[in-house]
Amino acid sequence: MCYEEFELRKSIREKYIPFEMTDDFDQEDSCFYCNSLCYFSLLYSKQTKQIACLHHLEELGDISKIVLKERVREDDMHEVLEETRRITNAPKEWVQKLQSTLLASRKPSLKQLQQLLLEVF
Ligand SMILES: [Zn+2]
């Protein structure tokens, strides 16, 4: 995901489209053409006032009126990606811990099981 975003940003910058870092994103900004959520970055046409994802540059029209707006720097995207991986892998890791505990002993201690339960909440 990050690498596709990086490649698209790079190809857009190579077309001399100005870019700016901004927090001025609406939580619901989505591409006019494909309705995908534009979370990390978006293209904005000053001429048509339309928003597009990085895949729909060509559809926005006059390239001189387009700005690439970035909410998250590329360095920070790696952190977001790692945090997302950590959160999405947490249930799988918890199941592995539970299985290890249950396989290690026929009668795991109540304390061990309570500790595992606390990790869920
Ligand atoms: Zn799109």
C-alpha cells in the first residue's frame, strides 16, 4: 500500500505538480471518480474544485490547476503501516499465545488464563 502511494506521489511530482503538506483534509474526502477515501493524500483541482485520488490525475483536467495535498509524510506512513500491522496481527498473535498455553500444560493455571483474557480487553 505504502509503496504504491510513494510511486504515485513520485510520478505526480515528476509532472511538476505542486504539493503541500496540510491537515486541511475532510474525514470524508473521497475521489470524485472512484469514491475511494483519500486519507494519505489527494489531488485537488483549483479549476473544477474536484478532489481525486492519485490514480485519477488525468481525469482532473488542466494539470496546471492541480495541487497534490499530502496529509501524511512518507516517513510517517511507515509508522502508520507498522501500527496497522500490529493492530491487525494482534488477534492472530493472541490465538497463538492461547494455543501455546493450552499445549504447554494439560491444566494451565487460572492466573495464566486470566492474564490472556486481560490482553483481550
Ligand atoms: Zn479515484
